[in-house]
Amino acid sequence: MDPLILSRIQFGANISFHILFPAITIALGWMLLFFKLRYNATGDTAWMRAYFTWVKVFALSFAMGVVSGVTMSFQFGTNWPGYMETVGNIAGPLLAYEILTAFFLEAAFLGIMLFGFRRVSNRIHTLATVLVAGGTTLSAFWIIALNSWMQTPVGFEMRDGVAHATDWWAIVFNPSMPYRLVHMLLASSLTVSFLIAGLSALRYLYGDRSESMWKALRTGVFTAAILIPIQIFAGDQHGLNTLEHQPQKIAAMEANWNTGPNVPLVLFALPDEAARENKFELTIPDGASLILRHSASGVVPGLNDYAGNHPPVFPVFWAFRIMVGTGVLMLVVSWSAAFFLKRRHSLPRPLALVMVPMALSGWLATLAGWYTTEIGRQPWLVTGVLRTVDAVGPVAGSQVALSLAVYLILYALLLIAYLGVLVYLALKAAKDGDTSPLPGVLDAPLSQPAAK
Amino acid sequence: MTLDWPTLLPLIFAGLMGLAILIYVILDGFDLGIGILFAAAEDAEQDTMIAAIGPFWDANETWLVLAVGLLLVAFPLAHGTILTALYIPVFLLLVGLILRGVAFDFRAKVPAGHKHRWNRIFFLGSIIASLAQGYMLGIYVLGLDVGLGGMAFGALVALCLAAAYAAMGAAWVIYKTEGELQKKAVLWLRRALVLTALGMVAVSLATPLASPRIFDKWFVWPAMLYLSPLPVLSAVLFAWLWRQTFHLPKADDRHALTPFLTLAAIFTLGFAGLAWSFYPFVVPDRLTIWQAASAPESLAIILAGTVVVLPIIIFYSFYAYRVFGGKATDLTYD
């Protein structure tokens, strides 16, 4: 079997599995801080109950993120040695800073945040929460900087086939970096908002009317309702940035085969790369020109300008549509829920039933978005610098097939176990309601006895 | 050898990488070891043992990410060469680390009936990860030789490293617990020490025999004289620790941390010996650290961050260990 395609599937599976968990921890850290600060300010133990329910999810997600992240750092070497050999001088320092400034911050203070509530003062515990949340966000900053540089590389020169840095500021803040970072941080916040809202809705359906359930539900729903329009705007800006720097990706996203004005927006189609046309097309006239150029006669780049140098059209086209469709659904659901919670102070049962599966909508949209941008970068690994085919290692196809098969089985089982635990934790919280004991909190609302 | 930056930087990074590996082996060694000892512990003891490593394991494993990260960023050529040659053992190591990492969290959160399953997975992941690390060390020592002899030697080192980790785990249990479990841990330590000692002797003998270049580095006068403290001191420490296992635990719990520190010292000595054998190669007999290094300007920018951050990491690691010092109690999220 072909080690290239197997290695690509393996890396894709790995990074897809990995991103699920940072997508949760990046924003959940700040959400936990919010619960904690509300508790500090009001002394209301329902906030602390919400904190303790969700800190378990954080711990589990963090562990899943760590182990799948370790796997990734090894796979650069085991499957893609050409990557570091060519752009190691640039990717190296960015990865090093990610590990140094962020990962360690999270990992060391995580212990205090998770298990130290009774051992340190409340102030130190809050500080540990801030550092962990800040660490996860810094982690995201460095990784997004590297990923964006691979999309839109600047600030370097090639000497003997190896990239050498000339301007670090330009490398870190490369043209697509600010857009991608904002888009991803918002995506993480929405993922967590819908997860919290969805699992709280599950508790609601099981008859839980506790104060901690309401607090978590409202936090999730209102955060989602506020952030989703911002995300749609940020996504649009990101798209315009891509149009400027990676037009071939936009052409694939829109399945636009020929450059020209008055390009329609394709709502549905089965792009056929061999015939270079769309089958079963459903379009809005001039739509793409209007969205991308703000004028019906605006010229939109087509795939004919990038023959042999553009990404596969079908997956990019569909991943993009799944992301946008999920986003629209998120808008509808979060605004309806916000309306009922704000005006009627209740949650209709059908809406609660919809919100439960929507708990995973953030994951779906995040994955679809990453597929759009990463498959959209092909055939390049680093745009214009290194082709994916030139980076793959000399490992035999059979070995990659073996590891791939085991990884896939392992990831599927872990995902089932993870979701099972989420549901179990939610139902347990629903059963306990406001009666679960909170040692060290009820007696002295603002401090804990330090254990010897 | 002239002392300019292009010469010095790879040297500094080789040192940093060595330090990260050594810290990783000592720190993750004890929590991997506790996973291995899970096979011999009762249910209630398992909970206490988990409580003894709970706040630390995330940070411990991060040292592996730093070590591999430094190999990746500072010596990209070596990273590719070593990891493609060790594809299957690296893969097994990762599967092991994934299994134990998630089992650690799952076992505390699943319904009570499922806990045993995750306890077994925790043991399985720990032993797989330890064996894979030992096997990789063995193959690496022999210059990435994956012939039949290399595999046999790798298997031997794998067993011995697993034993060494079990010894570290037992020493950590002696430090963090009391009563019956502590007494049990002393017995575990004694048994694991025997295998560990055998392993260190095997590696020490095989390394110079496998590579004439390493033989020449050790068995020439006067290098032999300067290097003799390494094996002699290790042997003395082993013998002393062995005797100690017949007197532990002592009244007032004195010297509870001593076995762990002694083992850490032995690991450090063994590691120093390995480092001397391989210098200046990062891929044995193929790539020196200068041939495999990144461009000096890239190394310089990493170094700038490292000298600021590494001391802070070490400082707050001490802080975290102090916060969770003393005997392990129930591990709760409050």
C-alpha cells in the first residue's frame, strides 16, 4: 500500500482526534474561571457546583489532549521527516515556544487547579486557574502561528533547499494568522458553550431543576447566542483574507471551475474533478461574486487558473458547506434558547431535545472548518515551499497500515468512552442536584482549610 | 574546536535535551513504575497509589514532550532518522502512553463497576510504554541495529528498564504512603532492584562491545581512571540501597525519601555514562550533533526563550511538589 496516502490518513485521523480536546480545553479553562469568579463574588455555592462538575470534564479532556498531542510530536518524525528537514528552522522555534511557554504552564498548574482546592489559598487556586486558561490559549497562539505560516509563508529565504528565517515578527504575525487565531478561539468558545448548554439540557430533560443546572445552562446558551454572530463575521473576514492570499482554496470552496464575473453561489453540487464541472447544481445567481467581491460583476478566481496546483474540490467544497450549515443551525438554536430563557424563564421540551445532540455541533463545525483549510492547502504542505508528497518518510506501507488500523480502533473506543463519561457525569449531576456535598466550601465560603 | 556560536549552540542544546530526558526518566519513571506495580496491589492500595501521582503525572509526561520537542526543533535530521528507524516501538510507546493517560482519568469518573477495566488498562499502558522505551534504548545503544541480535538485546533492556521504573515506583510509594502498603513497597523495591542492577550491567557491557568507537572511549588510559567513579559509585549506591531495604520503613518515617533519591542518583550516573559513550553523536556513528543541528540563528531564538522559561518551570515544579508534599490522601477535585 502507498505509504503517502496511509500517512496522510493517519496524520489526519490523529490531528482530527487531537483537535476535539483542545477545542474544549482552550475555552473551558476561561469558563471555569468565570464560574470561580462568580463564586468568589457572590458566595453562591451553585457556581462552585457547576465548577466541580465541569472541572472533571476539563481534566478528562486535558488528558485526552495531552496523550494525542504527544502522538503528534512523534509523528512529525516517524511519518513526515521531510517537513522538519525543510522548514525545521522556522517550525522548530514556534513549536519550542509552544512547549516552553504554554504546555508547561498548563501541565504544572493543572495539578493545583484540579486537586489543590483544599491545599492552597483561594487566591492561589484562582491564580492557578488563570494560568491554566492562559496557558491553553498561549498554546493555541503558537500552534496557530505555525499553521498559518504553513498556509501563508513569509519572512524567510531558501538556502540550499532549506528555509531560513529572516524576520521573526513577520513569520509569527503572517497574513492569515490573526484571522485564523480569532476564528479558532471563537470556535472553541462556541464548542464549549454548546457542550455546556447541551449537557445541561440533558440534565433538564431528566428532571433536574437545580440552581447549578440553570446557571450552567444560562451561561452556555447566552455565551453561544452572543458569540455566534461574531463568529460568522470573523469567518467571513477570514474568507476574504483567504481570497487574497490563497485564491485556489476559495475556488475549490466555491467549486468555481472558471475565473470570471457574475459567479453564482453554489448551494448544492457534486463537483466532478475529471469532467471539471458540477453535477446536480443548485445555485444563487451572482451569489459568490456578491459575497466575495461585494459586486455582482466581481471577478472570482476559478480552478482553471491553477491547473495541477489546486486542492481536491469535492472534500473542500463539502467540508465548507457542513461548517457553514452547522453555524447557521447554531445561530437558530442558541437564539431560540436565549429567547425562551430570557423572556419566558423556561425551556420548551422540544428545544431541550434539539439542544442535546447540538452539544457536539461545535466539534462538527470545528472539524469541518479545519478540513476546509487543511485539505484546501494541498498539494502543498507549506504553500509554495514544500509539497506533501516530498515530506513523507521512508517507512514501509505495511507498517503504516498497521499503526493506522490500531490508532483508528483506539480512537473510536476512546471517543465512545469519553462521550459515555460525559453523559454519565451529567446524569450523576442531575441526580445529585443541589445536594452533593461540597467539603471545604459550605463551611467557609471564601477560604479552604489548608491540609497539612 | 573553536568556541563560536555555531559550535556552542548545538552543544548547549544537546545538554538541554539530555537534561530533559534525564528529568523525564526520573519523574515519569516513578509514575510509570506505579502503573506497573498496579498488577501486585489490592483495590484500596491502587487508589492510594493513584493519589500519590495524581497531581504530578501531567507535568511529568510533559518532559517527554520537551525532550522529543528539542530533538525535533534542534536536531531535525536526527529526529527523522531515529524515529523512522524505530517506527513500531515508537508506535507502541504512544499507544501505551495514550492508554495509561486516559485510564488515569477514566477510572476515577466511570461508574464503579467499570473501574476494574480501567485499572487493567492503566497497568497495560504503563507496562507497554516502559517496555517500548527500554527496547528503543537498546536498539539506539546498538546504533539503530534492528537485526536479530539487536532485537534480543532490545528485549533485555526493555525488561530491565521496566524493572527500574518499578523500582522507582516502589521508592515513590515508600515516600508517599504509610502502614502496610509502605511495607509492601519495600519488598517490591528489593525485587525490582535485582533486575535493575542486572540490566545496568548488561547495558554497560554491551555498549562497548557493540561499538569499537565506544570501547576506545572507555578503555584507554587515563580515561579509564577518570571514568571509574561512574561504575564504582553506582555499584556502591546499589549495594547500600539493597541493605536499606532490610531496615525500611524506619521509626518516625525517617529516610522515606532516601530510596527515591538514591535511585535518581543511580539513574543520573548511568545516564552520564551513556552520554559520554555517544558524544558527539546524536545518531550513533552516523550523525554528530553539529551535522544534525538546525541553523544557528534558529537555535539562538529558541535558546533565548529557554533560558528564561526553564528556570521558572523548575521553580514552580518544586512549588507544585511542595503543595502536594506529605503522605498521599484521597484524591478529590477540591
